[in-house]
Amino acid sequence: MRTRTLGRSGVDVTELSFGAAAIGNLYTPVADEEARSAVDAAWDAGIRHFDTAPHYGIGLSERRLGEALAGRDRSAYTVSTKAGRLLVPAEESGGDDLEHGFAVPATHRRVWDFSADGVRRSLEDSLTRLGLDRVDLVYLHDPDDHGEQAFREAYPALERLRAEGVVGAIGAGMNQAAMLTRFVRDTDVDAVLCAGRYTLLDQGALTELLPEAQARGTSVVVGGVFNSGLLADPRPGATYDYAVAPSEVLDRACQLQAVAQRHGITLRAAALAFPLGHPAVASVLVGTRSPREVRDTAQQFAVAVPAAFWQEARAEGLLADDVPVPVAGKEHA
């Protein structure tokens, strides 16, 4: 599978990346063996970039990912994790973490911390859970309501960690494009992770973020390409951005699916291919929880989406004429 370099960092990521939130028991439990098998299937498919965070399953995702990667050549893969939430032992035992979306016991609580010390402590704790002596990329995780501290304290701490060689690349990861654009403009991040804002249904990142990233040589990793499920399986009741899809959005997704079917491909294949049509995008990050899901994602990613699909989507008003699309006939190797 092809790789791309994150900005000027020298850190390479595969064009398809493994998102490890799901193996942190996102919404529903995943057995230990199933989680390990999902990582093994990603490796067998040629995926060599793995993304996790302390937030995912209150550390479970990091522990499982580290265990699954243990024993593999450390120079053969890259790992990203995140900082901004410290995990503190809960004062009372019992209960679960489903309020935050994870089917795990609520053994710890999350404490927002974008201080310099918080960033270093978060990274140290992540390394312990992962069983690694380094990670390749650290993102500031969801600093939406903590922008002042994130720019004033957390970002300089990441810069120092990069200068010291503790990490290879730094960035920020969010579900919005506006603050990520500020990171690209006002700091020297290598990459930003933008979830849900550059998809077949939502091209909000195209207004400012992607042009700024391209102009400054900053890479964008795109997550949430299925918009939390709708573009994987458009049907009544499907979710879009973590809520039931509005009827007009569902209609657009169904129209896109019909176009895909007319050209002999799945909507999933088109959704996976779309982001890499923009030159600033380095990788598409997909969360998977089982070997079956991993294999399906890799197979769909390998599909060469015909130029006629993009042409018809534009003709039907489903994509604007100025939205870049992958080169016709290009296959993901």
C-alpha cells in the first residue's frame, strides 16, 4: 500500500489507516481476541499506520493496540495518539463509560488538560499503555473549548517534544475545520486530523483548511469518511454525524448510492476514495472493530472508482464542479 509523508516531518503513513477507537469498545464490547485479529487483518492488508487515543475506552484502545503490535518491527509501522484528556482513577467504583460512548467499566474519569505538563504526562501514560518507547505522531485532541490554553501551552509543549526527538510529528485532531485552519496558519504543525468535514456529503474543510494546508505543506488526515454510518449504508434510521440522518441528507446519500451502483461500485468505495483526490490529504482513517470490517474496508479502498462516477455525481448536482476528485483510473496500490 502506498505511503505519504506528513508535512516535512519524515513520518510516513499509509494512505489507508487503522482507527483504533472501535477496539476500545466504542458503543459495544469487542472481545480481546477480536481486537487483536482486527489489527492482524489490517497488517495483512498492508496498513501500517495506526491511530489511537487515551479517550478511546479509557485507555483500552491503547493497551490493545500495543499488545497487538508487540513483536513487530517497530520501523515498519507508525502510531499516532493524542493529548488533552488525562485519565484519573475514579473516586467511586462501578458503572460504565457509555455516557462517553464506550462499553467499558468507568474505572477512570477524564480530566481536560492542555497545559504543558499535562501534554507530557499524557504522552508518558500513553507510552506505558502502548508498551512503546516512542510514538510517531501526537495530536492535541478536541481542543474546541480549550483553544486559548491549547495554543498558549499545549502546542509549544508538542513543539519541544518534536525538537527533542521524542515524537516525529505533531498536530491537532478535531471534528471541525475552523480551529484546525488556525493551527495550520498560526503554528508549525505537521498534520491535522479532520473528522467528518471532508466527505461526499460534507466538504466544509474545502473552504479554508485544505487550501491552507496545501499552501503551507501541512498534511491532512481525514477521518469519518462515512459520516458515522450514513455513507456506509444509506437507509432510513442511519446515523449522520452521530444522530439520525435528516431526510434531505439521507436523500443525497441514496442518490449517491444509486450513481455508484450504475457504475458497478459501492458507495463505500467512492466514500473511501474521495478524500485523496485533494493533494493535501495524506491518509484516510477508518475505524474498524473486526477482521471482517478491516478486510471489507481494504477491499473497497482498493477499488478504482471510474471517472464516469465523479462526472455523473457532478452532473446530478451531488458534487460541486470545484470539488477535486481522484484521478480517473487511479488504483490504490
